Amino acid sequence: MSGPAWQGNPQLVTAVSGYSAFVKQNTADLITRTQTFCKAISAGNMNQAKALYPQARVYYERIEPVASVWGSLDTSIDGRWENPVTVKSQFTGFHRIEQMLWQDNSLNGAAAMCSGLVKNEQQLLTLVGSAQYNPLDMAAGATDLINEAATNKISGEEERYSNTDLPVFEANVDASMKVITLLVPYLQAKNASTVSLIKQRDAAVESLLTHYKATPGYDSTGYVDYSKVTKTGRKQLSAAVNALAEAMSKVSSEVSA
Amino acid sequence: MASADGGPMVDETAPAAADPGGPARPSRRGVLTGAGLFGAGTVAGGLTGYLTRPGSEPAAGGDTSLGRQTIPFYGTHQAGIITPAQDRLAFGAMNVVGGTSRADLRDLLQVWTAAAARMTAGRLVGEENEPDAPPVDTGKAVGSPVSRLTITIGYGPSLFDGRFGLAARKPAALTDLPPLPNENLDPDYTGGDLCVQACSDDPLVAFHAVRNLARIGMGVAAHNWMELGFGRTSTTSTAQATPRNLLGFKDGTRNIKAEQADLLNQHVWVGPESDQPWLRGGSYLVARKIRMFVENWDRDYLEDQENVIGRAKVSGAPLSGGSEFTTPDFAKAGADGRPAIGDRAHVRLASPEHNGGIHILRRGYSFTDGIDPQAGTLLGGLFFIGFMKNPSQFIKLQTSLAADALNEYIHHTGSALFAVPPGLRPGQHYGDALFA
């Protein structure tokens, strides 16, 4: 349903307000966790910082489809070395700090970089506070998150220095399933088979992920080091997550028509 | 998006397939087919022009140009075997993913059948386009004439490993090929539970067919490799001229042709000798990715190239004399008293005369994967496809080729074997006979 028609449907209204709250809460948690991370950096505690890095990252990975709307802010927080700049001084945010921790093995300049990251996240929180969503945005965002997992995580591209891809992979999947959970009261009546297909394929992803869970795991992430996941294992994960994305892509027309 | 009754939709041109159904239990059954494919439900206004893949309709109004020609999907044998070889190939090998049930696999084969029937008729796999939904058909071939598209599917030995209750249906001859001479197989290009061979005179149409089927298969089957062929290297009909491979030689001069029914029955079609009735009228497909070291070959002197092959490069005539289609005389001596066609010449070692009368039907394509990033040399060669009554034919030939002088210039880097089920009648689907 184009335009504001969905606003006449209480189930969709509830879903959208639930999503709005979810995004705000995760953005707030992102800030809290990043501040904790920054404290370890300021204290010069490299090992603790490494353990706290993925714990902060996952919050961003849950809200990424929303956060990426503000392109330059997203680049400042989550940009990679090559995207879109190649000047070291302009490479900021999580992945620059990741590089310092795992590759440079130096905290030189990390504290300032981290406080800049928090400032950007606070700006994000302000923007998120006034953001408006509709069911189609939610559905498209859910598919985007799975696409994120299917491309940047499977390849190991995103967490290239730390190999902490698995917890953020899980964050992508969890957040997209959160959208589905919010929409289920509506979707169940509209197209129950799509819901069950999504749930089934999510279960397939989760079941593959359990092979890689570990306690306390690599870098205390609850998972093994992603570089230890074999080519066959990555291929299986990729097939499962692509199948989930394909199923999820059917939701958009259900919530908009 | 689902069809009005939520039930499976099949090709409208065919009578609806009777679905004997299965035991009621949780499965992806019904979901795959009810997820919007082939739905004839709501069509957004103004988009009806998308319904029949504009520009791709079969011949109409006396237009018999090659691009408009369709190859019948239904028949005794699957199309794409003796169909006069099209110019382009897209070949996908897929594995069935973990957690797939027998019913899921059967459903996939049913949906693939309907999709293949539609695409080979120049139609889209689905006729819905809603602005808020991903298009049912990926749309890549909209506007591209059907160009004799054929889609041929096959089952690898691993499909019969017990995951789907098919162990008793495994043909005795469908066993992984043994280690063979001159191969160093890359696991990334070897094996597969299922294969899809799409051939067309238009590369985009062939690619689109495999891509659509892969997309439909997600959650049930996942690609493990794919190859594109950019030029046919064989002739499967006397009406076709012999093409050249990347060695610059005519290839397939002595291939079995569609017109040779006796040879086809003897060497290509599976008959009553098979232990599996479902495969009768089908065939076996051997795929081999053969890298050619073209840089080395192209700097070999002409006479040596011709001696390696056993034919003249330009005319294709055997070195024993005559013209291209003259039967080679392997006994004939050259001026120096030695055989005109050398002992290690490729055509001698591959010939029926040298192999107890064995023929196979070749249907290969030239391919390239670009340039070796380390060496800067071509990663390309021949994507060999051979159809035969029994894989033992290929094993015998390839074993004979152990002494092939050509081995200095080629190397087998990928391999797969598939059982290709027979053709279908309207209303049947690929899995009917297999799962019966």
C-alpha cells in the first residue's frame, strides 16, 4: 500500500513503532558500548579493547540499513580503507581502530579516533530520533541486512584485520529477523507460507552457525576466528544466507500491497 | 504474490501435472511453488508489456530468422543433446543443500520443468511485476530473441547417496570417474548433484536461463561451479559447418550427427541395457574443463601442430589425404615410410578404429576464465561436453589418450558426470520418472 495507507492498519502501525524503538535502542546501546570500548583504549589496554570491539560493532550491524541512509556519517563510522577514500588521514571509525588494534598493533592516535567515533554515533542518535519509517522500508532493510551478511561477511572483507566476522554476521541475521518478528502478526494472515519459509531458512542459518560457536571463543566473541572457517563451510553459510535473503525479499510486496 | 489458491502453478501450455502428493509433514513443499513463481495473479497496470519478454516471441508472421526459432521442449529425448549445437553455452553445476527433503527436491524439479518449458518458448518464468516486489523473472533476457534456447538437466552420482531415498534408483554406471591421464582436477570445478546445461545462439539468453533456475533453486540447490562457453567446438548436425577450437583446428569433424539414428542408439541413448528404467531414452553427460596452453601451442611450428592433431590445419583433411570428411586411413604410410597419421596423433588415439568402435557425441565449447593473475597467460580452453550411452566410453577414450601428443598442450582441470534423464511429455516433470 503506497502512501500512508498502512497507517490505517493497527498491526503495521505497531510493527513500525516497534522498529523505530528497536533502532533507537540499538543506537543508544551502540554509544554505551563504544564508550566502554574507548575507555579500554584510553587506558592502553589492547587486549581488553580487542574483546570490546566486536561487542560494540554488533549494535551498528543491527541498524545498518537505517544508518547507511546518512551516507557520509556511515562512511565515518563504518567505512573501509578503500571506501570511499584512500587517504589514511580520512580513514576513520571502527575499521580504522580495528586496523590499529590488529594490524598496526599500536594505540597511537586511537583514543582520539575513538572519541570521534562516539561523536558521530551521537549525531546518528539525533538523526534516528526523528527518522520516520514505513513497512516497505522495514522489509527492504531486512533484506539489505541479509545481503550484508551474504557479501561483506562471507568474504571476510568487513572485519579483515580482526576476523571477527561471525558475531557481526549473526547481528545482521538477528536484526533482519527482528523485522520479521515485528511483521509476523500482519504477515501470518497475509501469507503464512512466506513466514514459514523465512523461519525455516533462518533456522538453517542458525544451525550452521552453531558449528562455529565456542566458549569463550576467539576474542571472547562466542565464535571461532572466521579465518578458521573452511572454504566449504563458508560456501554452506553463503548458500543458506542467500536462500534466506531470497525468501525475505518476498516480504516487501506483502507489506505494501 | 502467491497464486489465488496458493497451489503450485505449472506451465500453462501444458496440462496441469497430476500431483500424487506425499505424506503430510513439515517440509518446504508447497512453499517453493507457492512463493510467487508463475503466479498469474495480480499484474500491475501498465506492465503488461513485460509479459512475454518483448522481442523474444517465437517466429510469427513468417519471420523465420534464426533468433526467433524455438526448439521444442518436449520430446523423446531432452533437447540440447542432438539439437544442432548452438553458439553459446552456460553450464551450471549445483549441490543440493543440507536439510533438503526428498519432497523439496521433487518440488524443485517440478518448478524447474515449468520454468524451462517457459523459457525455451521465449517466455518469462513469471508474469507478475509489482513495484514493491523483486521481479519474478530476473529480466535479463527481455528483448533478446529466444535464439534456439535449450535447457538440459542431469543428475550427478552424489544425488543418489541416500539423502533423498534415491539409492535404489542409482544407475550402476553412474559412478564417479576414476583417475584418468593428464588431469589435475580442481575441486572447485569438479562434481555436482545436479547440472543445468543451457545452450542458445545468444549468450545472454543462455546465461539468463541458468541464473533464473539457480535463483529458483535457492534454499534447495546452490551453485558449486559454472562455466560459460563462447563458441561451439562441435557439430551435431550435417547441416552445420565444422567450427574451430582455441587450437585453431576444426573440431568435431567425425562427431556423431543428429541424422545418424543408428549410431545414436548404439552409442548415445541409454537403452534397455540399463539397470534403471527411468533413465532409458536418456544419456550420460561427461563434462571436462580442459585448459589449453595456447601460448605454447601457437608458437609451435605448423607441421608439428598438424602432426600432433593428425589433420591439416586449414582444410581439416586427415594427413592420410583427401578432404575434411574423408575417413582417415590410419594404415597409410607417409613419404618417409612412417604412418601419415602418427602413432601419437590425437585423431588416431581418439578414433573409433583405435577404441573398439566406440563413439561419443561431443558438444563442447571454447571457454575462458580470463588471464592467470600470476603467469599472465590465458586461462581458457575447451569446456568438453560428451554424451554417451555409458560413461565407460569416455573412460576408454581418455585412457587411450594417455599417449596423446596433444597432452603437452592441454590439461584437464575440472570434471563431472551426470545421468541425463529422457525427454518429457507435456504434463510431466523431470522428477516424475525418478521419483515414481
